[in-house]
Amino acid sequence: MSESATITLGPQDQTYLHLDTPSRPAHWAMLLELGEADPLDIAAVRQRVAERASRYALFRTGIEGGRWRRPRVIEVDAIDTDAQVTAAVYRDDADLHAQIGTLMGTHLERGRPFWHLTVFSPESGGARQYILLRVHHSLSDGIAGAAFSALLADETNDDGLAEFDRFATSPRFHISGIDPDELKTAKAAFEEIWKAGQEGRDWPKLSKSGKREAVWHSVSTRELRRAAKREGASVHEFLLAAVGATLSEVPPAGTASSNVRVTLPVTLDKEFRHTGNAVSVSLLNLAADETAVAQQIPSVRDQLERIERDRPELYLAAADDAPRAPWPIFRVLSGASMNRMSPDIHVGINPGFTRVRTVLGVPIDDLTALSPLVGYSFSVTILILGARTSFGIVYDGQSLPGYGERFLQSFDALLTEATTKTSP
């Protein structure tokens, strides 16, 4: 293990170490559903990872400390593939979902590279293999997470792997020198959106149990675009409206929200050339008492237009030239800021940036992104990747036990109706 690390985390990266607590791990995940083929051998997967780990320092980077003492970034000389790549067996779909939920609530080990791969194989024949990649958010955000595809991608030469270079080797994202007038506008917009979302909220809070549950789904991207067009909406508008309509149709037991406060990821890097955490969040309010997508869309559209115009995410950006505090104090302040923002749910809508379609000769049938719960009890992460759009749902198993299944059934029914409806 080398004494000096190649990667230096910036303020945006450090935010996810500030927000990582014993009950709230801050890693995202990507779930690969493999197609029908001869099962992958765990030894072959480990060999591929060992070969690829030497390509980028990012793959060998880990963190020591980072909770109540300042983090130290380390870079290992060689990957311990037995520790970084493990095998698991699942009995049925329910068992698979339970195991993945558990892993979403299980911290990545500090002092090792800050990612982990789990290869899931069925206990009996006839079912699919899955691979779960978990990456701590301090290393990378969802868009730049495409770099980690290089750990497994079926490319045999440098030209084929070069598509990952910009995600894995470009400088960490930094922001500074925000124009004072832009910052004033951003703050005013954020405060107004926050106040508008105060009334009628009755969403279950994120507990300290650390219990996570997960479900997922996917649909045809083409049909999704057609459904949005029939509603006179963009895909972004349609998906947010569909989430709001579903929350209205199947609210959590014992709640009566008329409004749900959403954190919506917004990139600070308009060129999408970063590798670190160039994503901040804006707030957006969804009606929780309106089951019609068409009635949700006007409010969603107005709010998205304001976000685009006033850029409230700048108010929350961790800028390099912002006042700095000792690490423990800044950690407390970050937690207090999240508590003050008090989001109910998270909805991320992400474009995909990888052409990887096979792993060791086995086709990938679906990819699903899963997000951490860092202040909210329910998360829907939408990945638009080629012909398929996937929905990864992670939620607090104590505050919302079993809710993901109810939400997904209603959400699927809504999408099915919307994508099969004929134009007037």
C-alpha cells in the first residue's frame, strides 16, 4: 500500500463522507442481470478484475477514517480479489431482493478499495445470475460510475477500454467563484421551493435502523418516450409525474400526505466530463393527492423550468472557496443541513454512458441503478440506457416495510397503461 494517494478528494466528494453514518451508508450500486448462458465462474470474474484494477488508480483507491477524523485517501498496490469480489447464492426472487437490500445497508470496508462486487448465482437451475457493484459516493457519482464498467467489460484492447478513460482519469470535479448574483438567485429559489413544500407533508422519516429493502423494474425506452409524447411532456416531466401519481395512488400505510418533497440530482458539470461528484441537488415538490399523470405534469414542468433558470443547486454546492471548518464540525453542519432540508424521497433520472453489453461472454439483459438513503426514506433511481429504462427502488425497511413492492406494482400498472394507450 503506497503512502501517497493519486486521488485527492474535493469538497463535493467529502460531502458523502460527512453524510455517511453507522446507520446510513453512502454507497450507490449497479445491478447487472445476466442473460441465459453458461454460468460465470467466480475465479474468472476475479481474474478479470485483477487484470483491470491496474488500469486506473480509481479502482485501487480507498478511505481510512472519514467519520469523526479527517479521511486519509489510500491507494493499494494490488487488489485482493477474494475480498473485493465475492460469491453468493439465492433461493428465489424474494431471497435475492432480501440479500441485495441487506447489502445496500452494509457499509463498504474502509482501508480497502471503496467498492465491492457480489456475483449472485441461483441455488437451482433455470434462474439468472446477477452482479451487484457497490461504490462509495465519495469516489464517484452515478454518471461517472460508468468508469467502473471497465472492471468487467468485454474489451480486449486499449482502444475498446478507452471510452472509460474520461470517467476514470479526468481531474476531480471542483467548483468555485460562483457569481454572487447567481448565488443570490439560487438561494432565493431554493428557499421558495422549500417553503412551498412545507405544507401537507406526512411522509415517514428515515429511521436509524439501517434496514434497507430493494426492488427493481424496467420498460422499453421507446414506449416510454411515446407515452411522454402522448401527454405532451418530456420524458423527464413524464417520469416525475408518474412517480407523483403512484405515490398518490398507493400512499404508505397510515399517512395522508398531500405533498412530497423530492431531492432531484442536478449536475454542476454541464459538459459531463467529470469523474468525481459533480452532482448537487435541487428540491421539487410532488402532489401526493393527485393520481392522474396529466394533472401532475403542469406543476412538474413549471418547477423544472425554474430549476433550469435559477439553478438552486448552486446554493447547496460544496465550493472550494467556501468557509472551511474542522472535520468533525463540518460533519455536524452537513448533517444539520440535511435535517433542515428534510427531503421525503429521492428521484434520480440519469442517462446511461456505456456500451458494455457482455461480461466474460455472457450478455447483460438489464442494468439497474440503486441509490443510498442519505436523508430520505425512499429512493427511485431511473437509468435510461439504450433500449431499456430501469427503475431501482431502495427504501427504509423499518419506516416503510414492504412499501416498495406496493409502489412498484402500481407504478408498473401506470406505465403499462401509459405505454399501451393509443393516441387520440
